[in-house]
Amino acid sequence: MVSTVMKTDTGVTMRSNPLRTYKGISIGFGLLACLLVLGALLVPGFVSSQNARSILLLAAFLGLASIGQTLCALVGALDLSIPYIIGGANILLPSLMVAGLPAPVAMVLVLLLGALVGATNGALSFKLQGQALIMSLGVGFAAVGAVQIYTSLGSQFGGTVFAPVPEWLRNISAFNGKFFGLPIPPVIIIWAVVAIALGWLMHNTWFGRSIYAIGGSRTAAARLGISEFKVWTVIHSVSGAMSAITGMLLLGFSGGGFVGVGDPYLFTTVAAVVIGGTSLLGGAGGYGATVLGVLVLTVLTSLLVGLGLSFPAQQAVVGLLIVPMVAIYARSPHIRNQI
């Protein structure tokens, strides 16, 4: 087994195994290939341009929502506020537009609020790491509750907001959306660009390497002068911002604000990270692996729908997939044990 050794300026030696990194990607590609073959054999029309567009469209929403979950997992955390920020953004944006704010201004405001909620979540979770999961869940509940109180003022429909959705926002997220005349929903292009940019950021900047350093060894990261509090707060802020963006884009997809639109993302963002092979203990994996996990999960869901399985049955199958995936990845020693 080939390994590489990295020695920091402070004398801290860290040993990483590149085969461990590629293991999750190999498994992800294998699963994806098997699912595509099964779909082609069992579901008529599964391998078609329309179904491919539908899969990529749904994968784009999940992929954007999973960015924050991936970053949090890389430092050994999980963000359970993601679905609630998505739902809050989905009803807050149309509510602000009804109040008279131009759509671009309202979107910027929702984005900033999402980032603020995320930063608050990160700061509190870092200070109380023993209860970080419950803390992020509580912050999410508080945020979506505050939004529902605001949107229900003068209305009896607190969880649903009806407002005209700008045509350009519909075009970005709709199945029949066009990208410079091409029959490709622009949200798919947005996801691809963000994924490439994030991949470059994670491997070519001090911030990206700091995330891996903290996930691999907090002691080594501290000796390198990396502020764990700052990194923890920033990645949760990014998670909040990406959740808000996902919620706003889902408004263009559905055409109406609904607070429960984010509920499925509590499970699926974690599932995408796990299936992709990113370690929930931190230090191993990355967003490229999560992209594979997102595609596997979306293709699997499309296959199960094509086979006529009910939603509970779909959940059962996905759960049965996650269990062996976690068992396989758990057999690899964590990077902290290689220092």
C-alpha cells in the first residue's frame, strides 16, 4: 500500500494514504455504473435525454445543499439546520417580494440572513461541541420559526406564501429552463461551476487546506497557527448561505413558497456525503466525492420511482445502502491514527 508523508514546518509529521482517498470515489463510480445499467434494463425510457435532464436537475438542488454538509463533515461536524434554512428561505423570498422589495435585493437579503444564521450556528456549535448536533437543530428550528412568524403576519398561511415568481428565476430552476437557447436548466450549470470552483478552492488555498488539517488533527492544525474557531464558523456560514440559495432556487422550481420544501434534505445531504465516502469523523473525502454521492442517490431514487416503489420503500432501500457503505469506509483507519 502506497503512502505519502508530509512534514510541517513545526515538525509535525502526518502520513496520508492516497488509496484511502480514491477508495470512496471508486466505490461511487461502481455504484453509479451499476444503477445506470439496472435502470436501462428494468425501466423503459430510463436512459433518455429527458430522464437525464430530470436527474441532473434534482441532483443540482441536492448538490448545492450538500456543499455545507460536506465542509462540516470534513472537520468532524454535521449541520442539521440545513433543511430549516432551505424552508425558511423558500417562504421568506416571496414574502419580501410581496412586501415590495425587488427580487434581486430580496435574494441578497435572504442570502445574507442565511449566512448569518449559519455563522451563529457555527459559533455556538463550536463552543458546545459535545452538543453540536442538537445545537444546529435548535438554531434551525429557531430560524424557520422566526421566518414563519414574519410571513404569517396578516395571513393565516404561515407555512405557505403565494407570490408571482420572476420568469428568470423560473427559467433557472425549471425542467424546461434554457441556458443560452440550449435545453439545459441553468441551475445544472450553476452547480457544475460551483463544484469546480469549490474543488479548486479546497486544494489550492490555505483555507481549504486548513479544513483538512483540522479534520485530520486539531493538535497539528493548532501548531500551524490555524484558528479552528474561525474555520468552524466560516464553513457553517457557507452552509447557511448555500442552504438559503437552494431554498430560493427551489422557489423557481415549484412556483410557490412552502416551508416544508427543505424537509427531505435533512436526510439526503448526510446520505450524499456518506455514500460519496467523505468521513464523518473529518479529514478525508471532499466535495468531488459528494458529487458522486449525489448522483448515486438521485439515480437510485429515479430508478426506484420508475419501478413503482412507494416513498417509504425508497427510504428503506437508501437506508440499506448507507449501512454497508458506512461499514466499508469504517474499516479504513482515520488519518488521526496515522500521525
